[in-house]
Amino acid sequence: MRNFALVLRLAAAGALAAGALAAATDPPPPWAFPVNPPGWQRWSGDDTVMHVPGSSAAYTWKQVMNRMNVPDWHPNEHPPLPENVAHGKPPDGYACGYCHLPSGMGRPENASVAGLPAAYIIEQTAAFKDGTRKCSQPNMDPPAHMVAVAKAATDDEVRIAAAYFSSLKLKPWIRVVESDTVPKTTVSGNMLVPSKAGGTEPIGERIIEMPENVEREELRDTDSGFVAYVPVGSIEKGGVLVTTGGARVEGGRIVAGQTIQCGICHGADLKGLGNVPALAGRSPSYIVRQLYDMQHGTRTGPGADLMKAVVANLSIEDMVSIAAYTASLAP
């Protein structure tokens, strides 16, 4: 086993230059880096009172759209919200719980932070603040919002938010479905939603992750999750890449694959190891985005630097397969 792992490491490290050259001409996949269409505007909301199933709370659309005050439909499902998780700092320091939700489950355009190590959350917030963590698609809004939040927060506020989100448990949130065809989509609010015109199209080498219920998701209902359509066979292929690095036996000898087993750092069950984050059950769109950013050097820093050999030779198809597999696992 030791020699097997060594072969994988050497092969991946030796391919860094070739992988970087291939990546240089590979544009960000728009389905993983959704950008609102020209002219799109977030509805400012009105005074219509809204409700969601299983909640006695009531909010107007205007209240739901206020990113400085978190709509909390199910307060009994989590500990009391810290001040900086529930409320933001005008003008740009949005409340942490608005994007990541009071449950920490997040949405495809940001991240599920529930159950992540507090030290990791603090480290990544610092990376957004100092510019070592960026996004390969500069027109994507959520990463820019995160930079503003990180710069507005004090060290104590970051520690408090990190401790809160770390204390939460990631629950099943994403239903992964293998399919050759998917609903046609558009981008609204930095995430994919079904096209109003309807219809379907081939999935290709994509992951189409969208709300199970668009209206409940727009209301930021933490009891309404997502469905992720992935290519047929991608979960099995991803399992091979994740567990063996894509290695195979030819002529009685081990031939290294294009990457390194994820479990070495992320734990055998991919539920995290020490301060290394969990992967199981998290957004596949987000996972692809991070693999791409690390491969292209827009996400750097201590943790990302350790991923260089891992991502060097991955194609978009490989990233899709890895993300499909990790998302299919129980969190």
C-alpha cells in the first residue's frame, strides 16, 4: 500500500507542468460558475406576507430580500444565531447566515459550511480577505460578496461565526440523479433554475444543480434542498478516481492514475480529517468550482498548495465525476 501511494504521488507530481499547460486554455465552465444574465436585477420585494411548510414564521418578500437580516424559518432546528451570523454590517458586510443560511447548508453558488472545522473556516475567511482565495470567474457575485464580508469582519466576529457553523451537522441536502438529459436552465440569483420556456437538453459533461422548489429556495427555506443531475456513469467513475486516483493494473504492475486518493487527506469516509474539510454530501457544483480554481491558481494558500498535484491532470470530465461521487455520499 505504501508503494502504491508513492507511485500515485510521484506520477501526479511529475505531471504538474503538463496539467498546468492544459489548464491554461480551459475556460471556466459556466454551469459551475453561474453569472446573472445582463440586465438581471434582484427583485427588491414587497409587503406580501409569505410562509413556508412546517414553519409558523411569516416574512414579507422585502424582509426575505434584506441581506442584512437573516430570515430564519426554522429557529428550533439550530442553536441561537450569533449577532454577526444573523445581522450584517452595512453597506457590504452581509449577514453570514443570509448566504450560508442559518443551518449552514448553503446553496450551490456559495458553500455548505455546516460541520466544517472552525480553524478551516477562519483560514478560508482570511484567504478571501488577503486575496489568496479568488474566483476564476470575476463576474460571479458570491465570491466578491465573501471578500467584502471578510474585510468587514473583526477577528472575534470570524471566530464566533466559525464556532457556530462548525457546531452544526451537515444533513442530506442534495439529491444526486444520473441522467442523459436535464431540464433547460437559466441563471437567476447566481444559481441555475429551470427555464420558464421549459424543455430538456443533453447533459453533456456538466452537473446541473438546481432547487427542488425554486420559490422555497428564493425564500431561503432551510428545509428545501437541491437536486443535482450528473452524467450517467459519473458516480462510478468518480468513485474510482477518489479511492484509487484512477490507478490500474496492467501487465502485473500498477500504473498510476491522473490524481491522488482523496481519503489520504480528507479521511477514508471523506468526512474530514483534523482541519481538512469534509467532502461527502456537499454541493457538486461547488466542488468542481474549487478543483478548477486550484488547478488554475486563482485559489492559493496552504491548503490549496497541497492540492496542486491532485488537480494538475484533471479534466473537466474528471472533476464532474469526482464531484458526482462525493455529493452522492451520506454527509
